Amino acid sequence: MFELTKAGERTYYIDHSTIIGIYKLTDKEVCLIDTGRSRRDGEQLEALLKEQGWELSFILNTHTHIDHLGGNEYLMKTYGCPAYATNIDNAFANYKHLEVSYMYGGFPNQMLRNIFRHPGPVGFRDIEDFQLPQGLEYIRLPGHSFGMIGIKTSDNVWFLGDSVLNQKSLEKYQFGYLVDVAGYLETLELLKTLEGGLFLPSHGDITADIRPLAEGNQKNIEKNICGILEDCREGIHFDALLKRIFDRYGIRGDMPQYALSGSTLRCYLSYMEDQGLVAAYFEDNMLKWKNVG
Ligand SMILES: [Zn+2]
């Protein structure tokens, strides 16, 4: 059973595999911020709402990664309510295999399609077309996904999606998934300027001061870049470079990790090439990367 924690007069959250937010629009009506990983999470949310005597008006998704929108389809059908995310993130949510095709760099095999399957065309709407009710606002936090947003409630509570890795990840798994290094860094800089009483990153480390975690994440990206630069000193093939990433961060290489970490590594290389730190070249018809910084 989900446990409800009060974060403000009208704001609650559930500390699940990803944080789920609840905001009271009126005495009876609420909206959700993200819905967990699975249909089962949607069913548990329904049970909790019933127990509280609350009706669900709509769902806001910080971004459309599958561990955040698992309960959407079930809840949309059960309550006949809309669910929103940004237009660009919805491109992935509305098509089952588009995101994994992006990650993998081509149409992926059955295993990857199953693991990273999105809900498909269940009617996600664009948040850009939605006038949020008084008490709620959002800002763009791109980098981890193309269109991620943070949502602020009238209680000065911020739901920050996956804009930061938590402290545990900074120590154990530093090569977090992202789609745009420059965007990610700008988002971290933006986080440091946000005013609020409580900040809730989706994977934990709830805090009254987000700056230390944002700075920790900035340093982590810099460290990752330094590691890649070191690995590119001699000129290296992409797959050999990815092996070094797996080895350094203790990742067991498999197809899902090849897609996730491989896609993330490509994003780092794009950024580093744009910054003039590495260059791509062909040797024996094979693409290689070299440190030119
Ligand atoms: Zn995510």
C-alpha cells in the first residue's frame, strides 16, 4: 500500500521507486505528478485516492520515461481524465518503440522493444496547450529527456523529475542517462537559482536546499568528461570506448545497457566534439574518437 506524506497544505507525495506527487486542487479533486512504473502502481494509486475520498482530475508527467508514466494508461481509463507532458516527450510516449529506436540508433530487437516499450497512442496531451490551474506552474528542465519539466505547487514544493542523480548514484553509478549534455548542464545551473521550500528529485534525496546536489551533479558530469578524454588519448573505436565506460562504472555489458549507456556516451561525444575537446575520424573505414583538447 502506498504511504502518503504531506509536504505542504495541499501537496503530498509518495516515496515509491520514483516519487509520485499529489496536489489538492479542491477539497475533493486532485492531480497527480507522475504515476510510478507500472499498471500495478496505477491500481495502488486508485486505491489510495479512494481511501482519501479524492477524485483524479488530471495527470502531469515530469517526463515520459517508462518508470514515471507506468500508471497513466490505467488511471486515464479509470477516471476518464487527461494526462499531460511536453510535446516533444509525448512523441516518445505516443509511439511504442520510438524512444528505444532513438536510444539504440535503429529499429531494435524484440528484447529491447519489450523492455523499453511505451504506452503508445493512449491520448497523452501536450502541456503547452493546457492552462495549468492556479497553484501550479512548470519550468523546462531539459537534458535528461528532451522535454522534461519541473512542477512547482503553491506550497513552494518542487517536483524535479530526473534533473539530478541522487547522492547514492553519484557515488555508485555516475554515468546517468541523458540526451543532451549542454541542456543538462544548463538545467543544473537553473536548479541552483530556484526558490522553494522543498525539492523532490524523482529518485530520492528530498531536500530543502537543492544547490549541493546540483553542484555534485555538475562535478560528476565534468568527471565523466575527463574520463572520456583520458580514454580518447590514443584514438579509440566507439565500442572500445563504451567498454571502458562499463569497466569504470562497474556496469555489466548487455543489450539494455548497450542501448542506455551507448546512447548517453554518444551524447557526451557530441557535446565534447562541439566543445573542441574530441574529434571523430575514420581509420580503415572505422569511426574513431580522439582527444584534441
Ligand atoms: Zn527519467
